Amino acid sequence: MRTKEAVAQRILELCRERNIAVNALANISGVSPSTIYSMLNQKSQNPGVVSIKKICDGLEITVRQFFDSPLFDETEQEIK
């Protein structure tokens, strides 16, 4: 799994755990819905750390907690 796929899956996983929609996540995190959807659809070439940090703040978790998932254990390195 590529890193951006893992980020997308983790966002969806956290939304499911908290029973919130993606638009609600956008509202509580201060990230535009279009930014989150581009991360989910993997159109974002590089999901920015600032956006991920805002999402974490909205979910009241740390960035460490965001990345503390088996999804990131086997991600492939992306070569540009």
C-alpha cells in the first residue's frame, strides 16, 4: 500500500470510529472539504502535514496517534 492510500484509509477509519461524516471532519478540523476529499481520492500528490495536523487537532488526537496504525507498517516508499 502506498503512503497516500494509507492516509486516506486512516482518515476513513477514524471517521467510522467516531461516527462522523467527512464533511463533519472538515468542519471540526478547519480543513476544506475539497482538501479532505482530494486526500481521500488520492488526487493530492502530497497530503500535507499541516492538513494532517489540523485533522488530528479536530479529532483530538496527536499526529503520533494518527500514524500509529498497521496501515503504515507496510507502506511502500514513493519515489518521485
